[in-house]
Amino acid sequence: MKKLLILLVMLGLPAGAFAAGGHKSCGAIECDPVKIDLGDQASLQRGARIFVNYCLSCHSAGFMRYNRMGKDLGISEELVKDNLLFAADKVGDLMKAVMPKDDARRWFGVAPPDLSLIARSRKPAWIYTYMRSFYRDGKSPSGWNNTVFPHVAMPHVLYEWQGDQRAIFKKDEHGAEVLERLEIERVGSMQPQEYDRAMRDLTNFLVYLGEPAKLVRYQIGIYVLIFLAVFLVFAYLLKKEYWKDIH
Ligand code: HEC
């Protein structure tokens, strides 16, 4: 019994450590947690729509093809063609950025990075918090700044949805300016909860983008568990059969 308990604790430990990873620091502030659910197909579809419409103009997702994405997310080839194919000609094309890299570098000073693996290098909570932390800053070239990524060269491309945010700073005990909070100055076309939900969908999609095979693995995982459950019954019956003369 004791051994069993120890085993259970050992199995539980890594899960606990993993869960704690959700609150990774976002620069000077704490990341807001985000619920990632790759089983939520509607959320992934909404995220894909935002990504293709608002991010692919500058960023690429060079490891993904439109038709693969459509198949994975349950979007028919016609719908992909009619609604998601702005930056390419064929559904079999890779998701390249509309803007040539050299132009982007000239305009922004840095080339917008490929976002295929961003949810793995930056973590979902970071992306979710980043997309909600742009604020107006007259001193920056784009007119925008970000509390998670200070002096970021990316403008706030979704400001029409979120509205304008401003940052309120306070002085800490050493006299240095620290962020107190962000405040919506002018409401956009979305309410804050609506905008948060859209950013959760977008983050969910970026997690899928980072590891598309995860969806397949989830499916296989369920079958494996069903198999193991059925197998357990037979194994138990067999064990009883073997031991019946001895007991
Ligand atoms: C107008 C061009 C443009 C658009 C549109 C755009 N971005 Fe960016 N993005 C940039 C640039 C430029 C950078 C590099 C910023 C830097 O390094 O200072 C960047 C950086 C980023 C980063 C940080 C990458 C890192 O270094 O870790 C993320 C995440 C990101 N963008 C996500 C998005 C998402 C999601 C969208 C769609 C909603 C989007 N971007 C739309 C230009 C753009």
C-alpha cells in the first residue's frame, strides 16, 4: 500500500510542476493564464481566421500548408479557398507572409519572425498576454509600445478591436518608473471579454500551429486508453483462471 502511495505521488509530481509553468513571467509583469484546448475545434477555427486575416500580412507560418490546416481543423477545401486564401494561390501552398522580408525590415527595422513555432519558444500565456498588452506611446516610431515586449517594432494590428490602451506608471521605492496598470482609454469594437476570448482563440491556434501532430496524438491516446481498459478485463480474467487451483 505504501509503495502504491509513493508511486502515485511520483506520478503526480511532474504534472504539478507542469501546471505551475503557466505563470511564466512576461517581462516586468506576470503572464495572464490562458486555457488551451486543442479539442475545441470552433476556437481553433476562429483563431485560424484571425491569424490568416491579421497576421500573415507580415508574419509567415512557413511549416504549414493551407490544406493541411483545413483538414486538421475540419474546414472544407472550398471554405479554405474562399475565406482563408489571401496570401497564396493554391490550397497546397505554404503559409508565406504577404510582405517581402526586405520591405518589412526596411519599415519596421526588424523582419517579423516566422510564427510556426512561436507558441513553443514563447509559451501560450506569454502570447496571450502580449496580444492584450499594447499601449499608446507617442515616443515609439509605430506609436505603440507593449508591457510584455518593451519597444516592440510591431504595431498593435488589432487596436480597432481592443481600442486604445494607455499605461499608467508609478514610482517604486527607488524612484524608478514601474507599470501600475493598463487602462482602456477608448473602447474598440469589442468588449474586453470579447477581445480576451478572441486572443484566447488566436493563442489556441498558435499552439496547434506549433505542433499539428498533437491533434492526431490526442485521438490515438483515446483509442489507447480504451484498448487498455478492455485489455485489463481480459488480463484479470486470465489471472483468475491461472491462479484458481492454487488459491
Ligand atoms: C504590420 C506588420 C505585422 C503584423 C500585421 C503582425 N505583426 Fe507581429 N511582429 C511584427 C514585427 C515587425 C515584429 C518584430 C518585433 C520586434 O522584434 O521588435 C513582430 C513580432 C511578433 C511577436 C513576437 C515575436 C518574438 O520575437 O518572440 C509575436 C508573438 C507576434 N508578432 C505575433 C503577431 C500576431 C499573432 C499577429 C496577428 C494578430 C501579428 N503579429 C501581426 C510585425 C507584424
